Amino acid sequence: MTDRVKALAETLLHARREREQLGRLSRLFVPASEEEAYDVQAAVVAALGAVGGWKVGASGPTAAPSAAPLLAAAMRTSPARCELPAGASVGIEGELAFRFARALPPRAQPYDEDEVWDAIDTLHPAIELVQSRFADPQAVDKLALLADNLANYGFCFGAPVRDWQDVDFLRQPVSLTVDGKEKVHAVGGNAAGHPRRLLAWLANHCARRGRGLAAGDIVTTGTHTGLISLTAPARVGVQFAGLGEARLTLVP
């Protein structure tokens, strides 16, 4: 672990534990590469607890993906409650997530899309909670945001869908409601496109980093609704037509 990785990991851990937000980083703290950013992720997670899953996404169907671990302690089954500090806001995204039936361990040969797709067990409607440890994420280097677990704050997932293989992920309707009122309706909506590419990339990313994907890992594959910002109290629902829902209550 380099001094820069150690320093940024300690800074992010302090921000998490004290519920503080950080200003701009000195250049001495900004990761020098994606690999250093992922090293920071690993150091933070090693200090906080077990990994229960991953988030992976991309800005477009051919754009390079990026990923971050989901802490098991921050993952909740729907219906769930999440406490927010007074006055704090959190971003909400409606997503689709996949639970893996079998492990995809590190190996020399890359995993292909079909092999990764076949390792999936169930599909889940989900809500990701997004909150950066930085006060102004737009002013922070993208590698620092990557190091900060891509701003993941929490995760809520709904009941499993076992018959999902014929879902048209590019045309899947979704609705996001707040306190019973629809705020977002979309069809498809995920900028990254089909999740197959993302999941295969993630399997090889995790394998290359020496962990692999574990049986039971849940992987969420990016927003279908865009991001909306909320403060507590609020009741959030995400409904994917024919696939069920995830529900989350934000409480002060």
C-alpha cells in the first residue's frame, strides 16, 4: 500500500465515522491511477467489514465501466428503513441487481459474457442510496470519487425474480415514487445499456484484483431512473413492471 493510498483511505474512513464531508483534496491525496483508487476502496472496506455485493456502471453502452464494493452492513432487504442525519440529503436511484448462484474465482482465463450470465441466480428490483464523502463531488477528481466507493451510501433490494431470462433490459418500464406520488417514469433508462457487458467486466475486474465474485454476491448495474435527492422523512418506492418493487423509508 502506497503512502497516498493509506492517507486517502484514512481520510475517507474518518469522514465516514464522523459523518463529515470533505473539501477539495491536496494533489498528494488524489489517486495516481484507477488501480490506486481501487486499492483505496479495498483498504476502506477492509477496515469497515464484509463485502455483500458490488455496484458497476458505465456512462454509455461502449464506455469503460467502473465498480465499487457494497458493504454487507449497508445492504437491506425491502421494505427497509434508513436513518439520515438531520438536514442531510441522499440520492436515490432505481436499479436492477443480480444475485450470483455460484462463485467466479480468480483464474488466468478471462470470463466471457455467457459464462457470467449463466452464473446468475435471481434478479432483484433495487434502490441505491448515493451520498459522497465530498461536499462538492463536481469539484473533486474522478479518481477520488472512484476511491470513495463511487459515493455508495446504502442499498435496498426487493424480492427475488427467478424467471428473469426473457426480460428486455433495454425496454424495461420503471416507476419511482416518493410519498405515494410518481416522480420518475422511464422505459429502459440505464445509460450503460445491457447489463451482460457490465457483469462480465466486473467478474474479470474482481478476478484480476484477487477476490473474484462470491456465491451470493448481489451486483447492481446502474440507475434506470436517474438520481433524485431527498431528505428525511420520505417513503420511496421503485416499481419495475412485471418484476416487483423495492421500498425504503428515510427517517430522521
